[in-house]
Amino acid sequence: MNLIAAWFSHLNETTGINFTVFYDPFDRARFVQGFLVTLELCGVTIVGSVMVGILGAWGQGAASIWLRRLVQFYIQIFRNTPPLVQVYFFYFGLSALLPEVKNSFGMSQPLIGGFVWASISLICFAGAFNVEIFRSGIEAIPHSTLEAAEALGFTRLQTYRQVVLPLGLRICMPALTNNLVNLIKTTPLAYAIAVPELLYVCNQIWSDNENVPEMMLLLFIIYIALVGVLVFIMHRWERALRVPGLGL
Amino acid sequence: MVEALLVIDNLHKRFGNVEVIKGVSLTVGKGEVACIIGPSGSGKSTLIRCVNALVPFEQGSVTVLGIEVNDPKLDKLKLRKHVGMVFQQYNLFPHRTALQNVMMAPIQVLKRNKAEVEAEAYALLKKVRLEGKEHSYPGELSGGQQQRVAIARSLAMKPDLMLFDEVTAALDPETVGEVLITIRQLAEEGMTCVLVTHEMGFAREVANEVYFTDRGVIVEHAPPASFFTNPTDPRTKAFLSQVL
């Protein structure tokens, strides 16, 4: 660790290429903190949006026309508006309608903080696409397979859990991976409402050190790595789900 | 006459403006085998789909063991515990092994003990002569093997009535035989069966009664001996002369 710090310090002194995060403890601490926030944001929104997708796809096939319309309305809103506008809508629009609370310093602050709003809005954004992705998987299942489940006495919920989801998931896996990759790349929007995620802390760091190109390079590398890890996991999962003799 | 298990009385079914079943009545006794034959589009498949409430119908009555199917308050689950169905395209769950396909419904629907169901599933697969294929996925099995898994899957629910909807129509001539052996074995054990089929030879051997349908009505029905040798209706004669 010390060797690395010494090397980057030396690099800065000799060439002016300034990766402060590798030798300056203060910058390193906030950089790591920002990275952790980004990780958390990715984790929360991936899990949340997949759940929204599953529930929404279930709702799309519901008997109640109002539930189906509600899901359709939700999809249209969140698929057809820019995600940045959505983040602003939640943080400045909805948040303003909620009561404020006193924090531990006795100052008033919004009931729901930036991180939660960013999570909610990104879950809604990616969730709308996930609903459509799951729907495409579900609709690819032959009707006759579902009829067989019905004839065996499965309830709709049992059919959904035992047949529709496992089959639909296998079909829509590539599209789902795509959307989750997009979601990871959309998380820096949280920067716009001052969530201290990776882009936000990098901005602070380059404002203090005037090392924009270096920090930009780091940002690129980290997002490539994050997406790479996600794609790796998804491909492993896809392989694990593969069924012999089934062309999926 | 044995005790009636399935009674269809004046059944009418329409899809939009097309009436596909125009007043069909038939009775199948316990342990009997009824074969329904007839040209494509004559409403055969729709008829047996009405029996386990896969398609609703407008008029008439279907009772299975006294359960009225044409009842808005019908407990479909209760009906389907009594009625097994096997489809033309097998319709196995492709993401589950043969054994799991057989085990799913008893565990999920009947909430039965897994170990018990598993033992029965092995026995059922043995019965349909698929020993050693328990852990194969449907995609790894031939059509005939898949269809026998489908039969075992229905039998796992211990139904009182089995419906077979052209179960050999998608199979090549060589594998048709292995599926028919299984059905014949069931019939011999006293299972009540309704078969929609194009296998005239098979109908002749196993059926107690053969029904000929055309354009939504039963044109003629008789025990196979007289049906195939002495058809009375000209439409039956024309059909039989083409297929036999």
C-alpha cells in the first residue's frame, strides 16, 4: 500500500499526473466512500427494479382491468420521460409535498433524503423497462404449457411461480442483463440531487486538485469494472439456468 | 349399465358467431372407454376441453362424479382433482425433469408429502416404462417418451377420469405404439377414459363406445364392433371409407 502511495506521489511530482486518491488519505477516504454509495445504489436499484418488473408483469396479466391500466400508466410515465426529469420530479416535486423533520442538530431536513429518492426514482425508471422485459418473456411461453398447469389444478399464483417465472426468466435473461447494465450507468444521475456517489465525490476531488482527466479516467475504469462484474454474474446465472434440450 | 361417471347433456359451445358444438349428449360409465372420432374441426377437442372447464360453454350440462361443470360457482380445483388431461403437444414443463414434472402437481396442488410423492412418481414412471429417464429433461426425450411422462404426470393426481386429446397425433408411427400400450394398460386397469383420436384400430380394440362427430353434433355412436363394420349414417360411412 505504501509502495503504491509512494509511486503515485512520485508520479505526480515528476510528471504532474495526479491521482490523489492513491496517496492522499483524505481523498482516498471520500473516494472509497463514494464508491460504496454507488455500489449500494446499484444493489438497491437492481434488486428493487427486478422486483417491480416481476410484480408489474404479474399485474399486467391480472383479471382486474384497473390493475392492468395502472401498470400500463406506470410504464408509459416512466419509460417515456427522461430519467433526470424523474429524479428531479421525486426530489424537488414530491419531496416538497412531504413534511420536514428535525435532525439531530435541531435543523429541519426533508423527511426522505436524496439517496432514498434517487433509489426510488431509478427503481421506477428501470422497473418500467423490466416489466416490459418480463412481459416479453412471459408472452413467449406457449399458451398450451399454461393450459397444462391449469388442467393439473394449479392456481394462477402457483402457475406463475412454478412455470411462468422460471421459464419467462430464462427467455428474457439477455434483455434483462442489458437493462441492468443501463441501470448501473444511470446511477450517476443521483449526482444531480447531491447524493454523494462516485461521480459526486470525483467532482469534489477534481475541484480541489484540478486533476479532471485523471479522475475521469478512474471513473471510466470503475464503471467498466462494475458493468463487467454484473455481466459476468448474469452470464454465470444464465448458464446455471440452462436446461438441457431446451433452446434457451 | 355401470354407474355413470361423466354425463354430457345437450352441450352447446360457440366461439363468437360460430357454434362449434351444437347439442352433444353422451354418458361414460365408470371404467369405460369412450373414443370420439371425426374430421378436423368437428368440435372433438373443444368437447373434452369443456369437461375439465378449460373452455367455458353457454348451454347444457356436464357432470363429472356429480360435479356440475357449468356452474359459475364451480370449484375448478375440486373438478380437476378428478379429471386428468393429456394433450396433443405433451405440454410438459420444459424446465423440470421427468420426475419433477410428475411430482409438481401433487406437491403444489394437493400439498402432499414430498417423499411420498417422489416414491409414487418413480413408480408411475416405471409404469409408463420410463425407468432410467427420471432425471432427463423433456427436451432430451423423444415425443413418445414425453407423452408418456405427460400421462404419468396426470396419473400422479389420481384422477377418476382421463381425457386424451389426440395424444398420438404429433408422434411418428413407430412411437405411437408405445403410447397406445400405456393407454391400453390404463383402460385394462379400469380407468375411465375419453379419447379423441384418429387411431381407428386402437379405438376398435379398447373402446366400449365409439362416437362419430361432425360439424358439432354426434352423428352416430355404437360399440366398436358394430360401429366399424355396420355404420348406418352416410357421413360415418364416408369418413370411415377414407380413413380405414
